[in-house]
Amino acid sequence: MLTRRPKLIVAVSVVLAAAISAVTAILLQQMRQDALRCAQQAATNLSLLVERDTARNLELYDLSIQAVINELNDPTARQLDPAVRQKILFDHAATAQDLGAILVTDVKGNVIIDSRSLHPATMNVADQRYFTVHRDSATVGLYVGGPSPSAGGRPTIVLSRRVSNRDGSFAGVVVGSMEVDYFRRLFGGMNLGRGGSMALMLADGTLLMRRPFDDKIIGRRLAGTSNYTRFAQTRSGEFLGVAAIDSVERWYTFRHIGNFPLILDVAMASDDIYSEWRRRAWALGAAMGGLIAGLLSLSALLAHQLKRRRSMEAELRRLAQTDGLTQLANRHAFDQATAHERAHPRGPLSVIMIDIDYFKEFNDLYGHAAGDLALVTVASCIRASVRRLSDVAARYGGEEFVVLLSGANCGEALTIAERICEAVEQTATPHAGSPYRTLTVSVGVASGGRSARSEPGLLIEAADAALYQAKRSGRNRVNSAPGMVREENSNV
């Protein structure tokens, strides 16, 4: 069926191309979602790793601070020799890398004990936030603040707890610090891609550390930014956002660290997340595009070839049924028409036989080329006179022509025959070998009722006999077959 309908081939190819495009689009979308899922999982794993490491170290340091407070609550501890007291108050955690000295202050903010010195330097911290917050409230618990510069000038995170007297009154604070460089090294060991970022901030939005590192933004307040607003709304989550610092679009995974007032976010840049997907998408898209283009091109070429084939077959069929010189139906086509009429009787049937007068003499006088032109002229007159689509005009052989008139009675057939005869004479084609001095034809007509359809050959014979009677009667005239006329009249 497809080979007979070129347009259907193109339509099927277009539908197939659309289906391939749809499947490709779905596949690309699925691949894109997979890329995002992988990035989300990686960011979640990294955030959990950093959160647990940070929380564990802060908890250990807080335990050291609490141990100092517990020992200070024993009145005898303050009376001990400073060297002995140092060993009792401070464990080895207080001297670990990235951890600063643990200081103990009195009620006025004067430093009275230093974990790294038996004789603390004169220092007063009464104006520091980590001191005043405990002085003004007994319910703060662990205070985390920063970043504050250390004695060496490096930024640190400050952790402090209140020291209370037995009656609950304020007795000072124990304060320790952790260098921000600890987080810088920790963040630096994570694979975030070229555009990824990782940040640690206080619950109030104060930035403590960020990768990529820029010391100019450490301590910057991010409260009020769209990303921070999302961080503050829930303990953990993920979203697509644009960084206020560098305006890069990233996929953020964030979580609050334990019970500490700290927020950690891990962000993968959209460009990094989808870079491999884009490469594969271009490759797959190009491959599918080439496939679709090839499919459509081949279908168009096939459809074109099939149309050409159909056109050529139609032309061959036409040529097989057409006389090459006169372009009328040939003898084979006429025989098919008579067979069709025999098989499908639908009323009267008439046959007109036409022969060119003195055609041998015409050829002898003017040559075969002129003779061919005369045949074409007569054929044109016949074609112009036979106007119904159901009628068949054919070259019967040599200079003889035949017309099959389906549904035409004798009167209608005679009218057409007279029209043909007059049309040929009116062409005024010179014929010196004819008594009429012009090209003429003789015409024989035979008609019959439905019974005649069973044997169209009888009508042809009768029309041929009428034709020769016309020739014997002087040519350039129409003659009907009397017997057939009577049969027609009897059927009417």
C-alpha cells in the first residue's frame, strides 16, 4: 500500500520522526534529572560529612570548656598551685591544632586563667559580646560567636560558657576559640566542581568561612538575602538559587549543625551539574537529528521516485493505449472498450467507422510526411466532434478510424458522423488527387439496442460495410447500416 501512496510514505516518516524526537526529548529530560539527582546526592553526602566532623569537634571543645567550669565549681581548685591547676583544668583537647587558648575571667572580665600560660597576660574582655551575653543572662548556655581576630591576627570562632557562683550569680566566663582556617582546610578537601561553593555561617547570617575563599567577605552579614531566608526557615533542605556574593546559579543543600547556632550549605553550580549532560545531549541530539534528517530525506526521495514511477507507469499505460501519431486510442485500447461495453450493457450502442478518401493518392502526391499530417488533422477533427467522456475514438489501422459511442442511438451517432465529415472538409487541406480537390472522409454508422452489446463486433462489421457503401456512393459522405437502424428503431 505504501508503494502506491507516496504521500503516505512522507506522512509515516514525519510521524516516525516526531516519535523519535519525542523519545529523544524524554530521554534527554530523564538524563538531565539523573544529573541533578547525582549532584543532589553528592551535595547531601558532603554536607553530612562536614556537619558531623564540625559538630564532633565543637562538641569535644565544648566538653573541655564544661570540664573547666566543673572544676572551678570546686573551691579548692582555685587554691591549688598554678601548675597543678593547669593539669587539672585543661585536657589535651585544649591544645589541639586550630584551637586557641581557653581563658577564664572573673566577674569583671579580667582574665585570671590561661590554658597556655601559668601567668596570664593582663587582659579585660568585659566589652566583648561573648562576655556580656552571659553576664546579662544565665540561660544562654554555649555561646558561639565570631569571627574575631586571634592574638596572631587570624580570624577565629569564639565559644564561651557562663561560670556561676553557688547562689547562681554571675562569676565570669570560660571562653575558647577555634581558628577559621580549620574550616578552610576542611572545605578545601571537598570536590565541588569548578563553580561549586561551601559556606559556614552563624544563625544570624554572619559568614564564618566560604569556599572559594575570600578574606574580604569573612564576617559579612547575609541576613536578608533570598538564600539566607530559606536557610532560616527550616533545619535542612535543598533548592535552586543564585548566590548574593557572586551571582552564580547553584543547587543548594543546607543543614543546621547539631544544636549549635551554625548553618552549613553545600552548593553545586548548575553549569557543573549539567556540563556532562550538555555534552551528551549535543551528541545524542546531533545523532538523532542526523537520523531524522536522513529518514525524512530518504522518505522524500523514495516518495519522489515512487511519484516518478507512477507517472512513468501512467505514461506507459497511456502510450500502450494511444496511437503515437494521432494521439487517439489505439486498436488495443479500442478492443478493451468494446469488451467493457459487452460486459456492462447499459442501453444503445453505436459505432462510427471513418476512412480518409483517396489517401494512397495523397501519399503519392505529397509524400508520407504530409500523409502523417493528414492523419493528425483528421484525428483532431474526430476528437473535436466526439465530446462525451464515455465515447472512445481510436485509430483502427492505416487511414481508418473508429468511434465507439456508448448510450448513443442512431440519430445521435449520425449527427456526430456528419460533424466529423464536415469538420474534415472545412480544414480545406489541398488534395489534388481527389475530385473534391480537398481532403475528405467517408463515414459509416451502425447502431443497435441492448442486444447489440453482446456482439459489438457485429456493429463494427455493419459500420464498416456502411463505410464502403459510402465510398461506392461517391465518398465524402455519411452512410448508416440499414439493418442496424431497423434494430435500433425496433428496440426503441
